[in-house]
Amino acid sequence: MITIGDPAPDATRDRLGLLRDRDFRDLFFSTTVAQIGTQITSLALPLAAVIALDVSEFEVGVLSSMTMAAFLLIGLPAGAWIDRMRRRRVLIVSDLVRAAVLFTVPIAWWTDTLTIWQLYAVAFTIGVFTVFFDVSYQSYLPHLVGREGLVEGNAKLETVRATAHLGGPALAGQLIQWLTAPVAIAVDAAALGASALFLVRIRRREPKPEAIQGARITTDIKEGLAFVFRHRLLSAIVACTASWNLLMGAFMAMLVVFLPRELGLTPGQIGLLFAAFGAGGLVGAFLVRRVTALVGEGRAIWLSVVCTSPWLLLVPAAEPGWRIVLAAFGMAMVSLGGVVYNVTQVSFRQRLTPDRMLGRMNATVRFLVFGASAIGAFLGGGLGQFLGARATLWITAAGLCLVFLPVFLSPLRNMRDLPQPEPEPAAA
């Protein structure tokens, strides 16, 4: 019986959307617990180096680069391998291996054997299996929700990530302050184990990829590179994203040095400040469909960057006291624009790419953009060692104000609707 004031059943179903589907719900819950755990480690791992081991700025930069270095080393062949495998199985194995590796950090800390070299090894191994997980994840979503559900699916999953960015760092900061950073990392290991269990529950199975006789990994890699670089819109998006990640990698590597050493913030306060990223991202996830409806998909890609990047300049201007609040606001604004940008361009890439090419396309893009993050973090450590953390933040924040140029100078500047993919030719 429906009483006055109760929402209509159709309205409730519309709000739930893809969450009515059990398989998507399991992916949604898997993403939720994994993202919260990831936020803990992304803060706990560098703080373990800064606070527990008291390493230099350069060593922090190297540690940050190790988590992304795998995208440079195996990013391209990973896409070709994944196009030969069932992606759900890759997701499960990646979660379980990352959980096991993370558990070695608190064990080493309890036995008083933790070193920066072990943190390097853990960060690199996590990076390797994150490559396989991320490429499989973006390639698996079109199978699960269909191409017509990609914008909604990506927006809902981006809401999860934004919420994790909001609550995860605050939780991580308190856990690090109460239990120390190495113990907090054990919480992420448990979260990744729970994520794997949700993935196991997904009932919808992918068909086994067809084996192509005589196909070689190098041929597949070249095909993926050619697909991305020959498409004018894709190449512009990749140039913008890679530039952003290069500078943001350097910025974030020095931010975890700047906050405790120059502003004197505790781990709990740092966690709250990082939660500003989540707050802005959550707003962006709710606004993305309205923004694209208002200005169009093509314009949303570059406007989201040009309108929010300058706010990051508030971070290096921060001093102990009230100006830290302005820094938090700047971080929130940049995250808002980043979510609008990512949902729009990732959905476009997934919609544009044929199923057989999804793994290679995603691997090629992530090789370029996350490889740029690894290089940026390394360069940020070098700049921080010679110029100091604050000067490095000023330089990289100023550079981020210009990264919109590749997409602005492309046909995306005046595009309202992004082009649809051409139908694949029928197999002979």
C-alpha cells in the first residue's frame, strides 16, 4: 500500500538506476571497500616513510614514483594480455595479491625490520597489480552495464571514489595517529580481501575471448597505440591528462612533505585536509550529468579543467592558521573539476572503442598518463630536494593552469556532442 508522501515506485527505480542490478551492486560494493582502503594506503605509505623512517624529500619522491612505475614498464603489454583473459578473474587475483603484499608492512614494523627499500618493493608490487586491475576494471564495465549505461555507471562509481576520498583520508589520518602508519596499512589489506569477495559474487560471466591465430603481443601493442594516437580527439585527451598527471605527481609527492614539516600538521589533521579532495569530488560526481547537459560533453572536458585548476595555487600559499582552510577549498575545487573531466572523457573512450580493443586502449592510455605520474613524482622529489617542498608546489600548481591547452586547441573546443563509434565490420 502506498501512502501519501511515499515516493512513487517508478521514481525510486529511477534513482536506483543500475543499482537495481545485483551484479553491478557487487561491483559497486567492491569498489566502495577497495577505495576506502586505497585512500588509507595512499596516505599511510608515504607518511610511514616521512614519520616512521624520517627519509629525505628525494626518497619520498622515489617512493611515490614506484607506485606508478609499473605503468611504464608493463602498461602496454598488460592491455594485450588482458584482452586474452576474462577480466573479472584478473580483478579478483589482483585484489588478493595486493592484500597479501600490504600485510608484509605491519609484520616488518612489528619485528623492527621495516626499511625504505621494503616500502619501495611494496609500492612497486602494488603498482604492478594495480595496472592489471585498473585496465581490467575499465574494460569490464562495458560488459557489465552495456555502452548505454556507461555514463551512469561511471558516475555512480565515481561517487564511490569521491566519497572514499572524503571519508578515507580522515579515517586514515586518525588510524595513523592512533595505531601508526604501518598498522593502518593492514586495514587496507583487509579491505582489498573484502573487495575480492564481492567480485567473486558477480554471477554474469564474460565469454572467453577468441584466440587469434598467429597474433603476437607486439602486434597487439602497436594496434592499441595506433588506435589512440590516430584519433584526434583521443590523442588530445591523452595529452591533457598526461600533462596533468605529470605535474600532479610532483605536487602530491611534495604535499605529504610540506604539510607535516612546514605547516606542522599531525596525521589526523593531514587526513582531514585530504578529505577536501573527496568533498569536491563528491560534488563533481553529482554535477557531471548536469554540466554535460548544460555545456555539452566536448566543452565539459576542457571547461572542467580551465575553471578549477587555478584554485590549486591556494595550497602553496598556506601558512599555519586560517589560510589552511583556503588550501582545503582549493583542493576541493580541483577535485570537483577532475571528476567532471574524468567521468566525461572515460565514458567517451569506453563508448568509442570496440570490445576487442578495450584492454589495449585502456592500457595505452594508462601507460601514458600514469607513466607521467611516475615521472612527475620522481621529478618532484628532485625539485623538492634542491628547491624545497613549497617552491615545488608553486611551480607545479602554476603549470597545472595550462594543461587544458591540448583539448582547447582540438575540435573539442566547440563540440557539444561527442561522436559515436562507427559500427565494426562483420566478421567474414
